[in-house]
Amino acid sequence: MRRYIPYILFGSLLAASCSRDNNDVTQYAPMPIERIDLAVSGYPQSAADIQSLEPGIGLYIHLMSADTLNRDDALTALSQNRVTQWFGRDIVERFTVADSLALPLGRVSALLPEVSPELKVTNVYGIASPYMQSVIVSDSTVLVALNHYLGSDYPGYETMPSYVREGKTPTRLPADVAEAVVRVRYPYSPVEGTLLERMLYEGAVAEVVAQATGNDGDALGYSIADLDTADHRLKDVWYTLASDGLLYSTADGEISRLVSPAPFSRVGSIELPSKIGRYIGLQIIRSYIKNHPDAKPVTLLENSFYGHPQQRLIESKFSV
């Protein structure tokens, strides 16, 4: 039997809890990207700089499976490996905006701990990495694979789908760091495993990232045009999800199609920006916050909250 879904077809979308674009970074202390990639590629001439890069250098050595060697041999091997050779020069030539990212990263590192002390970021290190993962988090240390941020026109990305290439720009880096830290510390732990439950989790992550970066587009990976399209079609999409019972689907493919990166999302016959489920989840979370102003953002990231999706949807008084 289909569960009751509260929705209102007419009315106005509840105001967001933060502005779409409020990314002033000037009041925050900068968080520089400390360049392990440069120190490793220049070893042993850069040996004097290596000590100042702890604990990042130790984490990088472990990541590259070189910790069975003594420190000198490990750094020598890393300076000569294929990853360093392949990406080192391209990173130097194309990643020229590290200084301009220090203030946005400073905002992220200042605001995430206000949500939870577990989200503390003490250092951000730039590396060259062979892995698909662009951000690695260990305790409060963050490694960022700079070879993932060389611009959408970088020849090395030409075989990737366009929606993937579009995210490989330096401006994405602060939001990617924020999102990685949140997801590592508060991973999705489903109770019911429904689309609505996942949407609530994704919306909570997006809200924390939006607050940390000051930008909804960065939090969602949306352009201004994507945001406008999602806003404009929200009522139609919500009606379709609610009336067809899709909100309580537990099919992994269905859920992934609506919350994961992709060329686009489709709900019924409506073609939408990708991750539309995450966008809707953000609107529900903001509606909940508006109606429960004492709610702590960190509680929205826990499965004791999103694990009761029907109840939270009712409590949010979400309407379109």
C-alpha cells in the first residue's frame, strides 16, 4: 500500500536558509595548499622542505605504497615514478591559481568545525596521484590530487565524458574538499534505503557544503542555468516523484540515477540537471531548518534524522 506523501501543488517554495551566493572569503584566515607535489618532484634538492610538510608527506608515502622503504628511498622512488613524471610538469604549467584558493579554503576550514568539531581541517596538501579519487581525507589532514584540477580543456581529460570534465577545474577544489570531509566523517548509513532517505542525506551534505563555500552552485555542482532549471521544474518533478511512489523506491539503480553525477537526470518525461534528487533534498532540508530553527546542522547528517524519512518530510512542511 502506497504511503501517504504530503505535498502541495500550489504555493511558494519556502525561502532558503542561506543565500544562493554568499561567498565572501575576505574575513577568513587563508588555508594555503602546501605543495607536496613540488617537493617530491624536486627531491633530493628539496630535502630541506620535506620536514615542513608533515604529516602530509607521511600520508602521501603511505598512499603511494612506498612506506615499506626508508624515508630517503621512498622519496627518491616517488620523485622518479611515472605519476610524478606524467603530471608534474602539467601541474606546474596549468595549476597556477593555488594562491587564489587559499581564502576559499580558509572559509571552508573555518566554517566546517562550526557544524561539528569532527569536520576540522588543519592542513591541505597538493599531490600528484594515479587514483580516481581527487580528495583524500585522514583525520584533519587533506590531500588534493592537483592533476584532477587542470581545467576542462586539459588534453589528458579528453576521453572523459563532458559532465566529468566540467568538474575538473580549480574553482571546484574548495567545495570538493568540504564535501569529502563531510562524507568521510558522516558517511551515508541507510536505515530504510529509500530514495527519500538518500535525498535527505544528500540534501544535508549539500547544505553544509553550501554554508562552508557560500555558494549553492558549488555545493550541487550546478551552473546558474542548472539552478534556474531546477527551480523552474521543481513543482513538476516533486509531483511526479510523489504521485508515482518513487520517493520510496529502494532500487539502487533508480536512486543512483537521481542523486549521482551523470549527463542529466530524468523524472518521467522531464529532463533535468544531474543529481536532481540532491537538489530536492536540499530544499527539504532548508524547509526543515526554517521550521525548526533550533535544529543543529550536524544532527541532519546522522541516520537518526534521515533514517526516518517519512516523519522528517512531514516535519519539514516542505511545499512547492
